[in-house]
Amino acid sequence: MDASQAMKGFLDVAVLAVVEAADNYGYEVVRLLREAGLAEVGDASVYGTLRRLYQAGALTSYAVASEEGPHRKYYAINERGRALLKEGTETWQSFADTIDRLLGLPRRAA
Amino acid sequence: MTPTLGVVELTEAGQGYLRRVAAQLADLPDEDRVELLEDLTLHLAALEQEDDDRSLEDRLGDPAEYAADLRTAAGLPPAPRPSTRSSRALAVLGAAARPVRTFVPQLLPGWWVARGYLIVLLLSLLPVNSHRDFPVPAPGGSHALGAVLVLLAVVASVALGRRAQHRWHLAMAVAVDVAVVVAALATAAQVPDRLVRTDYVMVTPPSPFTDSSLITPHGPVTNVFAYTLDGTPLAQVLLFDQDGRPLRTGEQLWWKDHCRRVIEQPKALDGVAIDHVYPKAYVLDPARRGLSGTNVVDPATCTAKVAPSVVLPKVRPGS
């Protein structure tokens, strides 16, 4: 199965998790997701997700001047975003447990 | 809140990519479009800082696909169909053609049947013959054979049509269709001749006067009588024309007494009858048939003269 297809439904959680760890700008979010192992995730998908989460009031945004190049548009998580992340994490946990059981894998530590 | 970002400088390639994505987002509300393009501008600028020789298309994908992914992930509606004048015209045509597109497949089985019939009909029409080929073709003059062939051809044609989902079958079916249509059109030009006139073939009955008759103002010559100057009738004379060709007369078929007569021809050494021996020896038909060929006559009533009575000129002796 194509990992990018499986990932699509949980990209929100992944992006929220990255931004929750630290405020960040799009380019860096893409890089961190790839570094974490989501090699297939598309730049456009990440930016689209950031835009949607921002519109949904789960993220805030601010500009920071950069010495190395252009200004950066940082995203930061807020209360609403954290609630979404918690909800998404539980959904993922439940989903992952279900699939683990189906695959006969040992229960992972909670 | 939209942060202020200041001026961002992009390379030409970056600007081109940005423009092409922007073109795909043109229908979005200003706020969404500006934000997404701003993100992309910054992203492109950041990518240009990297030490990577790959093109933007290689790294980010086709601009149209990038824009489509952006829309999907952002929960925005997909791009509407391009609405240039020609594409609008195409859309109108497409809508108008939709009933045709649904109707044509329903007609196809009918065409498969017609195709099988046409193949046999057209092949039957190829040789000019006197048989009526329509509506049932008669290859070799047999309507029964035609009916069987039509049945087989229809079955084969329908089978071909049903299997035409595969590329090769489809190509073959289209080739057959084109051939049948072309042949049908070519044949249609001759339809009045081939389909109608075949019933009325002119038959010329064999005639005793067709190709070998001597004709005089009084009618066809059916016998020749030769006499020597002293009035002696000559028997079994061979007559030739000025070029040495045997002189042939017609055969007398009608006799005053309605008794049929036949010619007794002398035969050459090889047994072949010599037909230009005169006078012809007309003798009564041994089967005693009459002129109609079916009635039997009494030879006693057959009194018509075979040789005419002639008046010979008086010849001055010695001339």
C-alpha cells in the first residue's frame, strides 16, 4: 500500500505535532516531516494543510525577518489546535491499535 | 492576521513556477489565493537557497498538480474546467453529443447484424449474374446457401462486436466496418443494375438465321439448287464464297404440311458432318414429329415439296 495514501488522513495530526513541538515556518515543517520519515509527503499537501488548520483557527501566524534570506511566515499552535491534536492522537491510537490487532502485532506501549 | 513579509526576490524559474500555480488558483477567493501564493513564494525562495540542481518541476511536481494538491489539502474546491472560448464551445459540443454518445452504443448490436448481412450481400453482388440477390443473397445462384452464409456471418459479426473491448479486436472490427461501408457505397452506385435488372436478362434464342444465313430480298435462303447449263441438277456440291469460306444457309424450319424435316448431311472421312453441301437433303423426321416438336404426324400427310420446280433458261448451243 502506498504510504502517502495512508498518510493523508493523518497529515493534520502530523503537522500539528510538528508545530506543537516548536513554532515553525512551512519550509521547515516540510523538512521535519520528511526527516521524521514521511518522505512521500508533498510540499503542496503540507502548505494546504497549514492553510486549512489556520483557517479553522487551530494555528496562528506571524512573520519573522531572517538574516539568511526572505522573511519567514511562522505558524504556532493555539488551544484549538492542541484540542485537535489531542483528538487526532486518540483517533490515530485507536486506529493503529485496531490495525495492530488485525495484523496480530504485539500491543504497543501507550 | 496576515503577516507582512516584505519583498521576496525569486529567480526567473521560480517566478515562472509561481505564475503557473497562480493561474491554477485564479478562481479562489482573494484571501485564500494570496495566502497560498505567499506561502509558495517563500517556499520557492527557501528552495532557491538550497544547493540542489534539480528543476522546480522535479522537486515540486507539475505546477497544475501542485495547485491541485494545495486545493485538496486546504479543503478548497477543485479547479473548474478552463473556460476559454474554445473550451466553452467544446463543453457545449460535448453536452450536445452526450445523447448521441449514449444512443450510439444502443445501436451497435443492430449494426453488427447488418454488417454480417452486408458482407454476404456485397460478396454475392460481385459477379454479374442473373440471380436476384436481394433481399436474400444468392451466392452461386443458391438462396439457401445465401441464407446459411448470412446467418453465419451475422453470428461472427456479433461475436466480433462483443469482443471489441480488446484493442486488436477493436482495430479489426473498425477495419471491417470501413471495408463494408466503402464496398456498400461503391455498390450502391450500381444498385439499379445489380438488384433490379438481374431479373430481366435478355436471352437470344438460337436461330437458324443468326450467323450463317444467306438473306435475299425474299427472305432467308434455306437451300441452294445448282444446275448445269444443260439442265442437269447437281447433287452434293460444295459452295464457297469469294474468300473461300464455306457458304452456309439457314435451315428451313417451317413446312407447309407441318411435318418436321431434318437435314441429312454427308460426313467427311473423319466423321464430321459437312454442313455446306448443297442442295441440303431435307428428309422427314424419323421420329415423325410435327413442327411443334411434340405432336406426331402421319407421314402420308407430309406432302410439302422439298425441291422447287424451276424454269431453266434456254441456252444457245456453243456459247
